[in-house]
Amino acid sequence: MSRSSGGKVRGTGRTTLEEVAAHAGVSTMTASRALSQPQLVSEATRTKVELAVVELGYVPNRAARALASAQSRVIVALVPSLSNVVFTAVLDGIHDAIEHGQYQLLIGNTRYSDAEEEKLLLTYLQSNPDGILLSGLTHSPQVERMLAASRMPVVSMMDLADDPGELSVGFSQHDAGNAITRHLIERGYKRIAFVGAQLDERTLRRADGYREAMQAAGLADPKLEIMVPDPSTIALGAELMRHALDTLPDCDAVFFCNDDLAHGAIYYCQRHDIRVPQDVAIAGFNDLPASAWMVPSLTTIDTPRYRIGYEAASLLLDVIGARSRGSGGSTWASPCASGKAPDSANGREKIIRLSFTFFVETLHCGYCLLALPDWRREQAVRVRGGCALFKYLLLRTGCLSLPVLFFWLCSR
């Protein structure tokens, strides 16, 4: 044991808040306020306390603060993968939304496993987080029971809940799958295969959209659906493309459930002298950064991944704020328990619908051209190098002028 400067016995040997306050020449209450609510103290006081923290190596006791304030300042985010850029972009959005609110983010990788999600949630709930962000809408009964018992606010990401009382941020996976399938049908393709891997709920909803579009066009055929539970990889995409061409020799287009698989399919075609799209068309989903640079560039759906994370975290913060201003956190019931959400969360909607962008990219005279349906022409195009800038200028001008082409070539 050691003794603090005030004579207190400390069992941990750690620097205490009292020592920080004495070093800074302020009261313990002022030091606490400078760290937890810096906007309530003067800049000079805040600077003195922050300097004392650095010089003494003080680390706040978050558990004690949570007991005192009934808030942990921790948010939990569970995602199915940390290697998939789809979810790293979501996490970037979450981080940017919470960083100014002095919240810490606990990230869990469920690995697409119900058992792993249950284990992570059980562990993280012991930290008494202020709120939880979940990927998807489908969870095991045990997860639903834990969420209901915790009475913590929960926001679902990536898809849209049918229940208006359930907080969710995302877009319709079904509608996106339906839209890209209808595009292929409108381009004259009839034997359109759907290839899915991992078979998580988002893939299955995209498959439902594909199936609905094919049925509406009178083109549905269960033999055109290739579904495997394996994790998505470029190598798997190449193997599934080989399988599709071997088993479906009359197939003229393939809609892959994500861009990783579609990239592998294009590589397979290049190695075997199969022309895309002349011999077979290929479409993906998610618009990964490499998709614009494939040869030919990939027809795909650009999903608003960063915005989903940002808006979901912002919505969760609004609900947490409404709860703390209401009854100090004692009456919140999660949607899993009651089917209800607060009537007001700073005026925000309980379900935030984000639009996907429909990129249709083909190779023409060696340059990437972008054609969008009229109702999407005014949507912003995310800049991703000279090629994207060229496509953006093409969208804005509606034509390919020599100055525009020259500017794009110089930017490459």
C-alpha cells in the first residue's frame, strides 16, 4: 500500500483525483468537473487540470464515475466482421459521431455467429454501457432476452425494421437487390444467376429482391440460384463463377451478393478468355474501392456504409440524451421488451432510411463511363481518384466534351 499526499491509504497505488486537484491547485469537485464536463469550467482551469493529469499520469476510474453518474459513457457496437471494409466504414462513422460526446466505443466481432454474439453481449453488458449498436435485425432468442432485460437503448444498423417502434438505420437490402436485377433484365439479359455466400440476413434479403424481380419478368428458375455458406472471398468468387458457367451454360449474367465474389468472377473470366460483358455480364454489391478499377469496372450498388454508422450512433446518442433528461435512466425499455421507442429523440425519426446509389459501369473505348437512371443522376458521387472525378463531371455535364476528357486524363 501507499499513501497519497493527503495521507489517504490507497490500495491500488494509482494516482487519485484528489492528487490531481492538489497538483492543479483546485478543489476535487472542480477537477472532476474539468474532466467530465469541461465546458463548465474556464479554459485556464481546464488547462491546469489537464496538465496535472499528464504530469501525474492520472487515469480516471470509469467504473466509479459510472456508479456516481449512472452513466458509463460507453457505447457497444457489434459487427459481424472486422476484415470486411463494409463494416470498417460503418465503425468509422460511429467513431466520428461519438468522439465529441466523450464516449468510448467497445467493438465486438461476432464473426457471423449467434453464439459469439451472445458471448460478447453478455461480457459487454457487465460494463453497463449507455447504449448498443447491433448489425442487422435478426438475433438469437438469448440475445433478445438479454437486450430486453438490460432495458438499454438499442439501434439496429444496415437494414430497416418493419416495426416502427424499433430503432433502425439503413436501407432496404431487398429493394437494392431487386433494382440491380431489374437493371440486368432491362438490358436484355434473361438467364440471370444469383450467387450468394455467407448467407447472412442481408444476403438473403438481396436474394429475395432478385427472386421477386425475376418472377415479375417471368424469368424465375430455382436452378439459377447458387447459395453456399462459406465466407466470401475473391477466391471463392472465382470458384463459384466456374461452377455457374459449368452448370448453367446458357447463363448470360450473374448477380453476386457482394463485390468480393464479383471481383473473383472477373479475374476468373480474364484468365479463361471470357469477355465481360459480351459473353457474360457480372454485377456485385457494396461498391468496394477496387470495383471502379476492375477491367471492366464493376456494375454494383454503392451502399452508404459510413452514413449508416454515423446516423445510427447519432440516433443512439439522442435517445440516451432523452433518457438522461427524463427520469435518470430508470424507465427506458428497449424495443425488444416493449415494442416502443421514446416519443421524441430530439425530433429525429425512429427509422432512418438511407438511399443506395446505383452504379452501372461499362468499358467503352478504354475509359470508364457511368450511366445512372434519371432519378439517381443528381446523387453525389463519392470521389475516388481521377476516374471518379471524370464520372462526376460526366454526370454534371451530361456529355463527354474534349476539355472534360483532357482534364480527366491529366488527373490520372
